[in-house]
Amino acid sequence: AQKITQTQPGMFVQEKEAVTLDCTYDTSDPSYGLFWYKQPSSGEMIFLIYQGSYDQQNATEGRYSLNFQKARKSANLVISASQLGDSAMYFCATPGGGYNKLIFGAGTRLAVHP
Amino acid sequence: EAGVVQSPRYKIIEKKQPVAFWCNPISGHNTLYWYRQNLGQGPELLIRYENEEAVDDSQLPKDRFSAERLKGVDSTLKIQPAELGDSAVYLCASSLTVTQYFGPGTRLLVL
């Protein structure tokens, strides 16, 4: 069965600095993907970035990049130039059952300080 | 393009009362999901629809939960009767390909 582990319950970062949120995964599927979502206090889950297991290059979307290390089974999210609006919960997820659902980690709460 | 719409955003009920949540997915997305998110945890799938067919409802507590997706567009999730442990955020998501897009959720409090 698929499993996502996020070991950092909370992280702090200074505004304009970069921050890395950790995610390790466990899956038996030969083809899989890793997703990152942001959940502000308003509650909605906002899609940030996706990396497929066969993608050769690390995914990037604006200030978000995914540091994908297949041998270590890690898919860390890097946020560059942090902004106050980045303060939120961040969830790493991987598909389960052939992309029929998402398996989420417990999340990391990020606080950006001015 | 409009995102996933959910209503109500908040609901407070007493235990044993019924409650219903509504979701309208992104236009053209044939796959619709209902997740439940308990406090301090990630979401967990309750049910998945492909068009109007429920193709995965293995995690739906069928004694009290029901769902429908008439005409393969919007969907309703119902709880009857609600229990204290049902307090959670209920998230609806839709997808066309691999990426799921979520709505704002309904925050349910059962007293």
C-alpha cells in the first residue's frame, strides 16, 4: 500500500528566504506521481505542483520546485523567496489504486515571518 | 474557468440530525471525489464517481452515509443520522486527467 510521510509538523521561515518541506513516500507501483497541495486557513486544497516518476527533470512551477530523489524515495517541496501569503498547511500526496485516489501525508504547517 | 463549488461552507447540527453537502465540479471533469479530512490529518477518500457511476465507495460508511451524482455533473453527500465523530471537513474534488482540483470544503460540526 502507498504511504506518505511528512516528518515536519511545523516550519518557520523568514520572508524572502527559501524553505524546503520534506516528503518521503512508499509505493509498490512501478509508475506513480507525487503531488503537493497548499491548504490555507480558509480550508480549500490548492494544487501546487506534480512530478511523475518517469519525468527526467524536477518539476517547477513559479516559486515552487520539487526536489525528486527516486533512490531516496523523497519528493521535497522547495519554495523560493517566501511570502507572507505562503503561510499555510502543505500536503504531499501520491496516487493510490492506479490514480483512483490520493494518499496524503499528515501535512506540514509553514509560518512565514516578516 | 470556475473551480469546484461546494455548499454550504459551514454547518452546525446536533447529533442524530441529517445533513447534506453539495458539490459542483469543474465543467467537463468526469471524475468526482468526496474526501473527509479530520482535524490535524490529510484528507481520506470516501467515494469516487466516474460520470454518474460510483466506482469506489469502499471507504464510505454505508450505514449512515449516502451519495449520488445524478446526470454525471453535481453531487450530493448525505449523512443520516450524524454522529459526533462525523465532525470534519468534507472536501469535493474533480479531475479530467491525473490532477485533482479541490473545492473549499464544508466544515461540519456535530454537537
